[in-house]
Amino acid sequence: MYPKEIFDQDCRQCKRLDDFLCEVKQKYPDYHARPVAPFGDINAELLIVGLAPGLHGANATGRPFTKDYAGLLLYEALYEFGYSNQIKSESLSDGLMLKGCRITNAVKCLPPQNKPTGTEINQCNQFLAPELKTLPKNGVILALGTVAHLAVLKAYNLKLGSAVFTHNAKHNLPNGIRLVDSYHTSRYNVQTKRLTKAMFSDVFRSIVQLLADPQK
């Protein structure tokens, strides 16, 4: 589905991640436990960038934010704002489809303790950078968390201090692309109320406004 410059199912360039995935596959033989492909509309005008696959979520199912606590708030918002035909993402065979939106990750493989190294983020940037180029002029990128935010800046060869991560902040990128930041939809952020449903809905309202009016 995706050209190899955007996603390589057989990538093993990060030894630590590859070794860890082999261990996970032995422990959970039914898990996907390989790089997780982007999911959604190939012609999307909204690209959501997460951190990395979760152990029992995307790493298990093979789809970003699927059967994962972090996906509950995300897919609920996608449904409510018209980007998804279903409110939940359970498996590759659940019939879920995204329209006008695609989800990817800064790092395509599950990292130990969900913490990729800087080297691993940089290595996987070779896939993120060409994927960002698929966005149409005036498209929008939603970065879930600081790691995704910085990965996007790196992919555009921008200085990391050129755009400061702040929840619901909007930044202008090359080619008319806009970057919108949000706290990650992780269990910790949601349960501690650092990120509420209302706050996340406000982020999507910002995205809708940007897509409706490129001058904003």
C-alpha cells in the first residue's frame, strides 16, 4: 500500500528495537510485533503523528492506536468530527475507515518502556519526512506529544526551538502546512486530567477551522 520510502514492513535498522520485538514475539506469538504501518486515507489532508506503537495496542494489532487506551479518546474524536465511520478501533477486521485523515507514528516499532532513543527517532525520521510530503498544500499535522512535535520539526529540517510545543498551539510549516499540538492521549494524561475530552475537542475545532480557512 505504501512505497518503501514511507513504510518498510521489513525494516530492522534499529538493533535494540528489533531485538525487543523478537522477544515480544516469543512471549506473544499472536502479536503483530513488527513495524506498524500508517493507517487511513492515502490522500489525507490531516495527518496525526503519535509517538510509537503500544505493547498491547498497535504492536499487537498492527494498526496505530488500536485496542489501546490511548486510542479511546483519539478515535472517539475522529468519529465525532467526521473523520471515522466508527467510534472505536478494535482490530484490522473491524471495518473501521478514516476519511480525510491518516494516523502514523514518529517511531514505527514498539520501544522498551515506550521510550525510543533519540537515535531511533532520527532513524525513523527517514520514513516520516517523505510521508509529510504527501500532505496537500495547506494540510494540517496533529502532533500528539512533544516527541511527535519534535520529530515533525526534524522531518522539515527546522530548528527544534523554532516552534515550542504547547497544547492546542498552531505553527506554520513550509508549503502552507500547519502543525497543531496536543498532549498525548495516553492513559496517564487522560486519567490525571492533563488532557480532557473538552480539551481534545478544542484541538479538533482548531483543525477544522484551519482546514476551512487556510489564512488562519
